[in-house]
Amino acid sequence: MGPERVDPALDEVAADSVEDHVHRLAPVLVVFDKVTIADVAAAAGVAKMTVTNHFPRKEDLVLDIADELIAGPARVVAARAPGESVLAALRGDFLAALERCDPTLGFSDREFAAMVLGSPALRARLREIHEEREDALASALAHGLRWDDLACRLASAQIVTLQRVLMHEILDRTANGEPKKSIRDDITPTAQRAFDQLHRMLPSADDQTSSSERPSANRQRIR
């Protein structure tokens, strides 16, 4: 007998059930590293294979927006308006997400933030996500600005570091019980100053191209 076939629509419903249970169980999953996928599957009332089909890594049960985190900055760069600089696009996107207390910046509830910060495995996965995010953004910069590889990686590292540090601050303050609005209102001017500083630090695209590749006066700058 072959493996049982599962209706994809029902499988998606099961996956949603797993995610819902993970978030609702956050208060009792603070010691995340001791919880198994089988434990989560049992709590959600689904087969262990259903969980692993959608979440190959246990950490992805919690960090289920990993793909969005990784691709986000690169997507913003690729979709920026004609004439808009890379840094202006990233700044606008970050501040808009901050205004709505977006989960991609670390906004959640106290128990969930404490679970993430209290787990070495989840912290390690977050570091991986930021590294992958940095690589994706560097590739987007290389495609859009024709920078050399090192210049793209240096710029991407500075941008993603800004986002990573602010995300960790939001997670930390959330875990300490601070209200979202208070965090947002306090972080916003800090984020604005950080982007201003980054603007002064990052060179223009003109400075990173050879004379034979030097763009015209109206060529897009990173800042």
C-alpha cells in the first residue's frame, strides 16, 4: 500500500492549526529547546509528518516569517520607485513597518518574545536569517547599482545590522512587558537617527564604479 494521499487544502488547514497552536502555547514553550515536533503535532492534533512537511526545522514553527524576513529588504530595493534611492526606500519601508508594529520587526506578545530570546536554538536561527537577509540584499544591490561584490556586501552588512539591532531591542523590550505603542514611539526617533547616520556613512554608487562604468549624473545613488 502506498502512502496516504492528503488533500492539499486540508494539509494547509493542518499547517495553519500547527502555527496557531505554537503561538497559543508560547507561555508553556518558553523552554523551546526541550520541546519536540512530536509534542507540537500532538497538541495540534495532527500527524508529525504533517508538521515536518511544512516546517522541516523545529525553529521554523516559531519563526514562520523567515522567508519574509530574508527577502524583505531585497524586495524593497527591487520595487523602489524610479529615482528613489536604495536607502530612502529601505528607510521608508522600515518606518512604515514600525508605525504599524509589524511582526517582522520583532513585535509580538511578551510570552512569544521571551520564548525566542530564551532559546539558544531560536537565537541561532535568527542569526542565520539575518545572514541570509544580508546575502539577499547584497545581491539586490549588485543587480541594481553595479557595485563590485565587496562594496555590495559592506553596504548590505551595515543596513542589515541596523535592522537586526533594532529588532533585538524590540524583542527585548517586548519580553520585559513594555507595550507596543511605547516601544514604537521610543524606537522611531532612534531609527530615524540611525538611518541618518547610515546615509552619511554609505558612499554613493559613483564612488564605487570604475571610470569606464561611471554612471551619468542622474544615475541612482544608494543614498
